[in-house]
Amino acid sequence: MVNAVDFYKHELDVADNFASKALDRLRRDEIPPVPQNFEVWYVYYANVNPKLRDDINDLLLSQDKLTEQDCQDLYEKYLNYGHDRETFQKAGDQINTTLQDVSGLLQNVKSTTGQFTGVLKETTDRINTAQNPDDVQALLNIITQETNRMVAYNEELETRLDQSYSVMNELKRDMERIRREAITDGLTGLANRKAFDEQINRLSREAQKDGLTFSLIMIDIDHFKAFNDTYGHQTGDQVLRLVAMTLVNEVKGQDMAARYGGEEFVIILPGTNIEAARFVAENLRKAVEKKEVINRSNGENLGQITVSIGVAQFYTKESADDCVHRADKALYQSKEKGRNCVSIAKTPHEEDMGS
């Protein structure tokens, strides 16, 4: 990962130029100039993150301007690593502190137990040579006192270990929450682009190693931009969540549904060939087609949602990116055919032959 500081090593006049361009863009597109949105456009104009720049250019080919949601998606995908790093650093420091505390407790246990053992041994030896009952009673009192002291110490130790255990459990929960947040799309609750990239790269490596396959479904909401512009971003977000919920209800087992970006979604189907994937895609299309959007403020029926879908099967001689590219091309074939339909991607061989 590129260090955040490296993004911004520019002379004052150069940095001022990038900043001015970023602010002008935000004002022109009517996007709030909050730090995250500003950073996306600053990095774009500074051209220090080629993948972010390519994603923005691709978006601008299909729409006049980026939305605030687009900026949020790009920020989460490419730039929001500082918060996680800081949180993990704090958690790591707390873990080290807790482990040092436990280590100290264990050293104390060793020392205290050694002392107690020594007292018991010495007192036992003296009992064996005691001359009268009073001497025996005095030695027994010493044993009782030392035993009580050891019991009290053990109780204190148990309390402190319980506290350390609670701290470690809390840290474990925090780390798991951070991990989930890092791979979850905040709007839809689906896996995010980062989680998708990790999963498809992992599956492609396994497929190339073991000769297995998987299929990929790419989904785009039809006329989403027009819908969003007509009814507003809140209703647009409602549509995104409705489609996401439909995907969750239809996808089962090891299959992964993710938000790819904007109004695009992807589904990975491990161990699934193209015909089975086509069947799943058709069921998804029909399930979405049945949904209608209701304006929550006045109950108005805003109409039907439809999606265009592209499906590709992974082949072991291609890369994960190649498979995504073929599925994306099939998706646009569905758009060209009139939308609300499923298209099957050409195989890599057909792509090479130009058929």
C-alpha cells in the first residue's frame, strides 16, 4: 500500500494548483467539500493513484459527473486506510500492555508460590523436631497464616486475570468489527469492492492450481442515473438497498454478493459452470423485476426496477481481471439488447478468435 504521506509530497505552488482544481470540481458538481471528497479529487488531479484515476475516468464516460456516493465509494476503496491503521495500532498497543501485565502476574505467581513452598517446607521440618505442643501449635499458626495469605493472593490474581481476559475479549470483538467494516459496503450491507477483489483473486488462484472453476455475475440497475436525478439520492439509495436485499435473499451457501461500485453489483458462484450461473442470473433478474419502489414520504409508487446482467465462467488460463472484463462486456451486451435481460460472455477462445 502506498504511504499516505507520499501522496502529498508536492511543492507549495503545485499543491495549491491541485487543491484549486479539486475545490472547483466539487463546487461545479455540487458535492460537499468535506475532507474525504476533497481528497478523492486532489489525488485524482495529482495523478498519484492510477487505479483511482482510471475508475473516475471510467465513471465519467458513462455519466456527466460524480455523485457524492461515488466519492464515498472511491474514498473507501482507495484512501480510507488511515483510520483502520490507527485503530489496529491502538489495539496492538493495548494487547501488548495486557500481555505484559499478564506476564508480570505470572512472574509474581512464580515468586509467591516459591516463597509459600519454602515456608511450608521449613515449617514442616520444624514440626518434626518440635519438643512440645506449644511449639507445634505456633508452627501450625504460621502455616495457617501463610495459607490464608496465599488464598488471598490467588483471589486477587483470579480477579486481575479475569480483567485481562475481558480486555482481550473486548479487543477481539473490536478487531472483528473493524475487519467486518473494512470489507462491508456501508450503504447496502453487502461485501464491498475490496472483499470482492480478495475473493475472486483467491478463487482464481485455487482454480488455476486445482483445475476447478467458478462463475461471475455482473449486475447493473437499468436507468439508475435518471431515476436518481428524478427522485433524489435518498430514493436512489433506497433502490440500491432494495436490489441488495433481493440479491441476499437469492444467493445461498458459499456464493458471495458484493457491491462493485455505484449501481453495479457482482456475485461470485464457486464451483458453478456457465449454465448453472445463467439459471441463477435469470432467477435474480426475475426477482428484481417483481420489485416496485415506493416513495416513503408520500406512499407514491415510483415504478418497477429492472437490471441488466452479464455472466462469465472463469477459465484457468485467464486472470481474474480477464474474467471480470468478459462479464462486464456481456453486461453491456444486455444493455444494448434493450436491458432487463441476461447475456453470456464469450469464452477466452472466442474472444481471441474475435467471434
